[in-house]
Amino acid sequence: MQHHWLNWEELKSQFPKDGEFSGGMRPKQEEGLRYVGVKGSCTLEIPTGEGKTAMEVAIARAAKKHFKTCFVVTPTKTVLEQIRQRFPDDFTVAMGRNDFPCFFYERAKSDLTRDSKTKFKADEIPCSMLRSCPHRVDQETRETHEEGAIPCPYLKQKFEAMNSRKPVLATLAFYLFSRLFSKGFPEPDVLVIDEAHRLPETVRSALSYDITDWHLEKATAILDQVGEEKAAALLDHFRKRMIAIVKRKPASRGTLLDAKEIVELVSILETIDSREVERSVAKAIREGTVDAESNNEVLKKVEGTVKNLGRYIRSFELSLPLANRGALAYTYAYHVEEKGEHDRVAHKLVVCSHYIAPLVKKLLLGETTVSLSATIGDSVIFAQESGIDFPFLSLPPSFPPRRRGSSCRPTRRIWRSTSASKAMSPK
């Protein structure tokens, strides 16, 4: 079913008309936008230099007129900055935690300003456990936890992104973590994915992690300290079983766990009440029982371990092969015979997400999704790897490269749907 707003005339009317596009859109841009107007959700392979950004802006502007939420996501901050500088009035910008300072540990400084240099970035602190932070921004009211405090810049921009009347221009990392781990973060009416070929790698990287003996030991000590004896005992039991399993594997190289080993570890994690643990640690930090700054690294790992228990369990479960398909993720063990003088980790599990297509389909796409890239390649393989399985258009370069000693045939235009897309009505 075609949306009334997503038609050629509407997209053409919203196309940038200043600067390099004052003379009108290029043939490839017109052909691509006409395809969007016909298909709705689709994937476009358009050569570098043909002007994908202007097409993305046209789609975002059209979406702004008719819908509440539109996200344009880019793979890197560099690409985001290029789009923001070229179209400064079109977007609300949202970036990841590592682009913002954290003011929590600077709260005693009387000269604290918005531009103060801080000790930590926002992604380096256990934010969810620092509930007494005066800079915390309420995501419903926009008020800071303490009246008059400088708003946390990351949470402030997150609130603005969730409540923006403009399309949101975001890094893929911000969008990914917000959709997967932020309560109430909306499914966008319109999602535009820039450089879509990078999405699978980014998602796999975000959903892969290490579980180490050293961090489990430190997390257990923190839980004991805050009075969570039961959770501490269970986590320590998990650590010991993990070490026993890892030691059965060859040293100094990764070796896959078998189904029985994974099931055993999952059964231990499932007995930990992650919400109660998080509340207890937050209370201990608030009351000063645990010094947040000196224990920052360990608390960050406690937060990751406890807050992501459900994710750990699900990832472990996806490592189990099913009757008719292989594992959707894989878990391998690694250990060293002897630790070096400065080494802290001797045993670890590495959980790697592999087949991320179902997750992307279910949790990351918009009601209408347009993905663009210069390097899609085989559309069927792209759909299988990325979960983005929509009608596909591949446009040849305007000026095909010439090879020495041979003539160059123009690349054929590809306008097709994958087999799965044929059975799917475009959104």
C-alpha cells in the first residue's frame, strides 16, 4: 500500500533547491526517488558522488509534513557532521554516549560549566545506577534531578530526539542502543538508513561482549558489600562454573562451547534478580556505602552484568543449535596458562552475535524504511545478512570507469525484489 505522502510529486517538491542542486536534481536522484514513490520501503544502491544525502533530505522533509517521527541514521559521526553542516536547519541531532562528558564526579566543583573538561565520558560511568545524579534529565518532563543543575548533555539530547518535531539525524550506534535498550523509545514512522551496508557489522559489534573472571570476581565483591548476598553467591557460582568449563578447553585459543555447557550457564544466570540487584547498588551509591568514583570501572561492569542479564541469557540461548538451522550466535572460551605480571584476566567467555537479521526485522526497522548505499552488491545476500528485505534498485554510475585496452559496457540497471520481498506488501 502506497502512502499518500510518499509519491514522486511530494518528494520532488521537498528536494533541496539551493547550492549545488539549484539547477535541479540529477538523473540518478530522480530515478531513485521515483522508485521510492512507487515502492515505499525499499533499498537503493546508488554510486558514490551521485547525491544520496540530498535524496535522504527530501524523504525526511516529506516525512516531517505528514508524520510524527522520522530518523535518518548514519554509520559514523563524520558522516553525521557532514549532513548537519550541509543542512543545519532540517534536523535534530543525536549522538552516542561517548560524544558527551559526564558531570557526576565533578558535582563538588563550584566553577562547573557546560564546557568544563570532565574526567569521564558518559559511556564510561554506570549511569543507570547513579540515580541521585543532580544532572539526570527526566525523559518525561525534561527536568533535572536537582533544580538548577546543568542537564546531562547526553540525556538532554536524547529527550530532544524523542520529542523532536524535526527529523532526527542520529548515529547508527545511538539509534541501535536506543531502540534495543531504552524503554519507550518509539518505532519511527519513517527510517532512512545511510550507508546501509555497514549496518550488519555495527549491530554484531554492539551485541557481542566478553564475560571475564576478573570482572565477575569484582562484581561479586560489590554485591556482597551492598548486602546482595544471594546474588553475590549466584554470580560467584557462575564464575566458578565458567572457569571450570573454560579450563577444559585448549589454552590460548578460542574454542566453542557445546550445548550442554551453555545450558548449564544459562540456568545459573536465570536465578539472579537483576532489578533488585540494580536497586541495591544504586541505594548504596546514594548513601555512600560504595564510593562510585574509585569503583567506577567495577560498577560499570556490574551495571553491564546485571542490567544485561536478559541479553546475556538470550545470547547464550541463541548459541544453541536448533534442529533445522545452526546457531544464531556463538560462544567461545579462552584462557591462558599463566597470567602476565600486569594481566588481570585469565579466563573469559566471548559471546558473538552472528545472525542478526531477525532482530533487525523485528526491532530496528521503521513503519517505512528506505536504505541507501553505494555498495550493496548482491541484494539477496544483503537481505539475508542485514534483515533489510525490501524491493531493490541498483543504479549504474553516470560515468562508468574505463579499463585499459578494452571498451567499457554500461552497467545494467537492476530493478527487482528479492523472493521474500515479492510476498511482502511495501509499507
